[in-house]
Amino acid sequence: MPIIEINDIHAPGLEIFSTLTEAQLRNELEPEKGIFIAESPKVIRVALQAGYQTLALLCENRHIQGDAADIIERCP
């Protein structure tokens, strides 16, 4: 997964983290296209083990080489 440094909360691509409502993320009409947000490394690891795919990861720079490094390696 490419790493992109973000310095502005309004940067393109952050909408899924900041502006979409729970109903928009859930996508009731097409549940297989729904999105959920996992907010801890433990939950992300469990989701990856269950076969879920990542759309994006948002983490502080210090976690890229730290506690999120193994998660980032598992994401295409």
C-alpha cells in the first residue's frame, strides 16, 4: 500500500474518514460494497485474518514503522 503523507484534513481521499455518515458507509442497498472503519490495530488484524480487504489506512507517522508496520505489509 503506498504511503501518502497528509497535512490537511481536507485532502482528497479522506472523505471516508471524515464526512461519510454511518448509513453511507454501510450501503444498505448493496451491503457487499459497504465499508466499515476499524479503529485499533487489534481489530484491523482480526478483519484481515477474516478476509476483509483494506480500502485505506489512516495512522500517525510514528506508527508506520511501529505497531502498524505488520498491518501495512499485509495490505496491497
